[in-house]
Amino acid sequence: MTKNTQVFLFFAWLVAAVSTLGSLFFSEVMFFIPCTLCWYQRIAMYPLVFILGQGLLGKDARASAKIALPIAVTGWVLAVYHTLLHAGIISEEAVPCSQGVPCSVKYIEWFGFVSIPVLSLAGFSLIIAALMLFLRRVSR
């Protein structure tokens, strides 16, 4: 594996690490209580830091990327669903947030459209793109 190839894996790890720290900042510093969909997205994001980190430090980076990709895709699907809910495209009745904070709550809305689910969607999208580029280069 060349350094040019490993940069994609490092980028995926970096995005996962920044996303994890960002979500912890929102909940632990800003005291935003995560909704159910936010928790599910966290469940998909947090392990990526360790899986991709192991890939960078371990012997089999390709295996780590192959493990991380379906987890990232799952988080991406959840983030799309949550983003569509925030946009009003999906009805609030079709939401798993029956207790606690409603999934439609918008704690932030930067530039009129950037909410926490949009940030999550961007993070998962970047990770998926980087992992696909990494796997494509490694398989050559």
C-alpha cells in the first residue's frame, strides 16, 4: 500500500474523529440532548474512529475499510432519513422518536439549511467516498 492510497484511509479516519468530537461537543458542552435518530447515527460513527484507526496502525488496512464501509453506509441512510425529516419531506408521525427529544428539533441551522443531521450526512458521505477510493486503489 502506497502513501497515496493510505491518505484516503487517513482522511476517512480524520472525518470520523472530527464528527465524533463534534457530536460530543454538541451534547457535552452545548448540552444539546440527542434524539433517537442522533443516537443511532452516533452508534454508526463512533466505532469508525477505532476501526479506521486500527486500519492505519495495523497490518490489514483493507479489512478495516471493508468492515467500516457497511457501518458508514448504515449511518448515511439514517442521516438521510433524519435530514429529510428536518426538511419536512418525511412526516413526524413516521419517526422513531416517541420518548425524549423529538427528532424534528433543530438545535442549529447555519446558513438556513445546515443542521446536525446535515453535518452527519456530510461526514458519512465523505467517509464513504474516501473508503471507496481507498478500496478501489488497493484492489488494483
